[in-house]
Amino acid sequence: MNARISHVFLAVCGALVALIVMTSYWQVVARGSLEARRANVRLVYRDLEIARGSITSSDGVVLAQSVPGRLDGRSVFVRRYPQDGLAAQLVGYSSLVAGRAGLERSLDPELTGSTSDLAGIGTAFDRLRGDTVHGDDVVLRLVASAQRVAMERLTALGVRGSVIVLDPSTGGLLVMASTPTFNPNDGLDAALSNPESPLLNRATQGLYPPGSTFKVVTAASALDAGAVTPDTSFPGPDCIDSGGERLCNYKSRAYGPHTFAYALVHSINTTFADVGAKTGRDALEATMRGFGFFRRIPFDYPPDQTLPSGIFDRNGNLLPATAPIDVPRLAIGQERLLATPLQMAQVAAAVANGGQLVQPEPVLEVRAPDGSVARRPTTVYLGRAMTTETAATLRALMRQVVDEGTGAAAAVQGLDVAGKTGTAETGRAGHNDAWFIGFAPSNAPRFAFAVLVEDVAGTGGDVAAPIAAEVLRALTSQPT
Amino acid sequence: MAAAAAGQRVSESRGLLALPARNRELGLIVLALAITTAGFAAVQLARAQEFASDPLIAAGLFAAAYLSAHIVMRAALPDADAYVLPITAVLTAIGLIEIYRISPQLARDQGVWILVGLALFIAVVVAFRNIRRLEELRYTCGALAVVLLLLTIGLGTEVNGARLWIRVAGLQIQPGEFAKILLVVFLAAYLRERREVLAAPVRQVLGIGIPALRHALPLLILSGLALVLLVAMNDLGTSLLFYVIALAMIYVATGRLLYVGAGLGLFALGAAAALQVAPQVQGRIDGWLNPWVDEQAQCCYQITQSIYTIADGGVLGAGFGRGLILNSSGDTIIPFAQTDFIFSVIANELGLVGVTAVILLYLLLAWRGFRIATTADDGFSKLLAAGLATAVAFQAFVIVGGILRLLPLTGLTLPFVSYGGSSVTANFAIAALLLCVSQRANRERA
């Protein structure tokens, strides 16, 4: 029997040696490739050992910071958002479970201190020594006091919507509000299951028919193309026939003979349909391109959280340039045209900035752990959307919208506001997307803005313009 | 007097080996206790901020228990193998330290189970000092094994889909661990009785000798039973383990590879068929063949995170208490790390070097077990020792092989190391039985 016992022992030896061989495979051969796999929870935990930089508003309000915590016997840093949902979509989150979004994702290399090669070597040494790796701190252009007003106004109305304010000459992102919001400190489960999609940044990912705010683009195109001047006369009927369907003014009002300037101030659809036809599809699309339509607005934010604006088919795909479209309807902001609030803020900013389009910039500066400035973004010019003269003409006309036209509710004491309202009917009575875009002060604009309120009974002038006024008041009372 | 006699008996050896068996055992136990204390100290140093409790008390109790077992050995089994007890001490200590590192609370429970296990060890040593007494109990053992398994199937609660536990007075017991030992005892006695008739074929079919049906019938029943276990318990590991132990013992008894080959073939066929009705087993097969497809899914999260944990250990490991095992809420990153995946924790903290040492400890334990089998002079003792050695070593192989993706993952425990009262106490009983066989063999050889 002893020989057979030895055979069984040999078999057992073989089996146990196979275990050692297999362990060697995992711990030595496969180790490197396993370390980098995304589903490897350990990778994410390892990131907690880095003191991620803070994110602060330009007025010194801390939006995101790392506080010391413990994980399995080691010192780690836990991400906290002291302002809860104040700028949750813009700032985003950095979470073990959900990953990263917003600026927490796009600025991740700086926040974790792994930007330059040199810093990378330093970081590696810090890690080897077991020292804490400190990321860079980021100061945003965001004005927290104005952001708070925007959030409070939208929340108080109980609406879904977005407010954006840009510095037109530098692209500085002063306000980017989106409601409903979420509290990144509470984890994302509730936000993910909320049917109102609070995680969605409506400023960059919400697509809405721009309605009459798009008349600014049509006007720029028509003026640039020489199709009209401010004094060109139009007949002003209540309705016209376009593409076999009737196209009417708001409340089917007839205006009688008037100038192009009057038509913009009073948002006359029949006239702008005519203007669109006169300008032509090619010129209109070229102007849209100049304003940044049809492509993602380039800026320091995750590309998959920024949607392009344009003309979409029923399946939500951007229409190719060759697709047949109803140009008169496009000219008044209909015809399957969808735009993000950020895109419409860019339209206002280009007008305010003398026709020059600049890239939105959320970051004021990046500070290294030693306090020195590691990066201060400069203005990035994206090209000319219209001539300087056209921009000057539009500024004057948009000033009149607030003075005597549909945007009267945006008037702010002591501030010379210019703008354009929009009320996009969603097809159901009493369910409009209300818009107000514009800038202030009109002669030397420091703020360009877009306000969108989703699915309300009122008009852009009634609902969106007062919000713009409140936010502008907060911005101007803010010492600069 | 007995110790002095043992000294003369090993006098042909030289150096350390010239010492009497029990003195060698004591020396090795002291060494194991030194390792234990160092391990606890390492964890305590690494985790001083979390742990308020004093592990030295645990180390002290651990030492006292092992020294008591050793003293009983001196009195009851003076000539028995010197290595079995120290090997279990190191394995138990490594498990206890890693469990302490996961949770001092769990380690307290495990510590109690080790004390209970050593008490059972002493009880078995005292009761079966004369191992032949066990042979007389063969039918009792066989019947008890069947009862335990039926109880598991009948009253079992499912944990992780497998039906391996029953609840008695607030405790979760895994009767399979004890049934395994009883089955080995029964088989050893049964095969010793029948091995001649089983080995000698009565007729030839296609040139292959076939034993008389009435002798082979129990073997067929055994195969069927293993498959019934597979389906009823929804666990491939337990049925495979029982089956392989039985086949190994049959091979040792009869020397006929035909039985082994036919048995494995039958089992593979039956298992393939059983997969159709046991969904848990099918999930385990999916997780075995390709866990990377959906790492978050039920099938695969545990095994993939375990592999990351193992790989992270590298050659030298993070060190006792210094690996990344717990998540931010204090739970183990790998679900059930303290029971099914304790190996992965060891691999993370002790690295390839530590894992190799642990596997070599099982190899050493198996070697001592098989050596006891070869030195024993009666068929029952040989079969018993070989069966028990196979049981421990193969169980370690099946669970670790499952973790390393050599085999489908199973719910077996790592002997002496995994958290769990049934596992710890049953394995101490195995060690005690091996030493009882060893005592008789060594005494008679002398």
C-alpha cells in the first residue's frame, strides 16, 4: 500500500505546486496589467491618499476640499463639498463609487498634482517616501454670491432651468446654475434615480428650442450679409404661409408697416421669417457656425458633458448640412433647432464683445501647494461671429428690448441692461421654455448672460428676465 | 519514562532530529508562538490608531492553549509525530492574525474557536489514543456522516447560494466539515475489510477486470451521493472534496486506477448534467471562465477584486496589517474575505513569499500525514491517515485553486486559517487523529 500512498502524495504535491505557480502568475506576471484596470477598486482607494486640491470661487467660497479621514489604518483624504448643491453640476464630484464629473474630472490632473512630467517625478518620490501628495488648488472665476442668487431664484420658482453669466471680453464663467441640483456629499444614488435628472448640467447638456432669442443670430446674419439694414421696412401681417403651414406672430398680432429694428425689439415672427428667407440658408448657417453652433463649445469641462447646438432630426442626431430645412422657421428659432443655454450665452457674449467670440473659461488661476501661481488661463479667441458694426447695431437694438420691448422686466436700477426674450412653445399650451439672453452695461458690457426656465406657463419676458435682473444686481453689488 | 524511551528510539538520527519527538515538538511550538507574537505586534504597530484592544492577551491565550495540547501529547502520545502540531500552530496563527487585522471582534470569535478546537484535539487524543477503537465505531461514523449531511440538506440555510450551514442554538454550523472526517473513518474501515475482493476482479469484460457487483455497489452509491450533494447543497467544492477523498482512499486500498478514472469520469458527466439544475454552480462556472466580462456582476465582483488584491501583494507583500483590505466603511473590499478569501488577504500582506510558505506548510502537513500512513502497520491506520492527509491538502487545493482561477470557485474554507468554528474545530480533530495513528505506528516500529 505504501507505494500507492506515495502516488497520492505526489499528486497532492503536484496540485499544491500548481498553486504556487498560479500565485506567481498573478503576483508577478499579471500584476502590472491588473493594476491599471478601471474596475480595480484599489486604484480608486489609492487616489484617496492624495490631498486633492481645493476648488474655490473668485469671492473666496470653498466649493470642494479634501479633509483628512482614515481608511484601513492609513491616512486618507475625503472629498467634501461645503456648499452642498450650490454649483454641483459645474464643480462635479470625485467619488469612490461614481467616479468623477464636472471640473473635478476636467481639472483632475491639476487637482491631483500630476500635470507636468517634473511634478509627476516629484509625486512619485513623495509616494515612495510615503509623504502625502498635495494637488494644486483651483480658484474659479465663479462669483458664489451671484451663483447663490441664481440657484435660489430658480429653486424658489420650483422650476428646472439654468442661468449662465460670462465675462464677454475674457470668457470668464461668472455664474453657471442648473436646477434641480444635488448634494454631492450625500452620494449619487438618489440623484441618479431622480426623474428630474439633477446630475444633468442643463447649462451645457440641456438642449432647448431657442425661440426668439435666436433672432439675434438671424439679425446678425442678415445685417452682415447686407440683406437688411435697421431701417428696412416690412409689412407686418399677423400670419404668413411658410412651407405649406401658417407661421404667426405671438398671439397672432398684426403690426402694420415697421422697420427691421422695430421687428427685433418687438420680436415679430412674420418679419424675421421674411428676413431669414432674404438672407438665405448658407449665410445663416455660416453665421451660426461663427457663433459656435454645430460643435461642442470648447472649454475646460469634460467633453461628454458638453453638447453641441444645432438642427436635430427626430432621433436627436445633428442634421447634415445637406438636409432640407425650412429656412423662415429656422430664422425665428424653430425648425428642430435646439441650443444649450451656454450656446445662447455665447451668442449674447459675442454681441457684447464687438462680434468677437471667446472661449468660456471657468478657471481664474491654479495655485501650487506652495502658493505660487501654476497656471493663469489667458483669453482664447474663437473667431469673429459678426462685424464690429453689426455688433454695435445689435447692442443698441437689444438695449431697446429692455427699455421699451419684451424684456422690460430685466431692467436693473442703475445698470443699463440689454437683451432678447424668447418663449419657445413646446407644443402643449401653457408649457413653454422661457428664455432671456443679453448683457450689461450695454455700452461697455461686463456681463453676458443666458437664462432658461424649462416648461413654464409664462413668457421669457415674464419668467426669465426678472431672474436675470436679480443675478445682475448681485453681480454689480459685488465689489470687484 | 515514556519521553526517555522516545529519546532512545530516535537515537539513530543526528542533530536536532536526535532530540526526543516531544522536545522537538516543543521547540517548534515555541518558534510558532514567537512568529505569532511578532505577527500580532506587527499588526498592532501598523494599526495603533484603530485598535484599542491588547492582542498580547490573545497571543498569551493562544500560547497557553498550544502548550496545554503539547503537555497532553507528552502524556498520551509520547511517540507521535513532532511536526503536525507546530504546523497547525503556524497556520492557525497566520489566519488569526489576518482575521484580527480585518476585525478584532471576528478575531475574538476565532480565538474562542481555536480554544474549543484545541480542547477537541485533547479530547480526541485522549479518547482514541488506541486508534483501533475508532475502527470499531465504523458504522456509527458512517451513519453519523449520512445523518449530518441529510441534516444540512434538510435544515440548511443558504449563504451565498450554497446550502452548507445549519443553525443550532444561535450558532451557524457547517456539518460537512465533520461529516468529512466521519466519512474517512468509515471508508478506511470499510475498504480495509473489502479491499481484497475489490482489488480482485471476478470476471473480464472487454479485457477489463470488473469486481463483483455487490462489492462495487457501495462505490457506485458513493458516486451518486456526491452528485446528490452537489445538487442539494448547490456547492461544487464539498462534493468534489468528498469524492476525491473517497477515490484516493479507494486507490490506496485497491491500487486500481480504473476505479479512479471511471470515478472521475462519472463525476464529470454527472456534474455537467447537474449544472443544468444548480444555478449557483453555473454562476460559479461563469465567474471562473471569464470574470472580466462584467466585473460588477454577482458572478464576478468577488473573484476579480480578490485577484486585484492578490496581484497588489507582489513578491514581498505589504506587510502584516499594512495592506489595503478594508473599504471606507470598514468592511472587507472582497466580500467574505475572512472565510472564503483569507488566502487573498495573506497574498496581499505577505506576498508571494508568504503564500509560498503557507502552501509549503500544507505540503509539509500532507507529507507528515502520508508518512504516518506509510509507517502505520495496519490497513485501517494507513487508509485513515492517507484519507485525512488527502482531506486537508485537497481542501486547501480546491479553495485556493478556486481563488486563483485554476478551478471554479467554491465555498470551502482554508483549513486552520479561515474564520469559522466548524472548520477550525474539525481540522483540529483531523490533526489529533493523525497523531493517534502516528503514536501507534512509531511505538510498534520501535
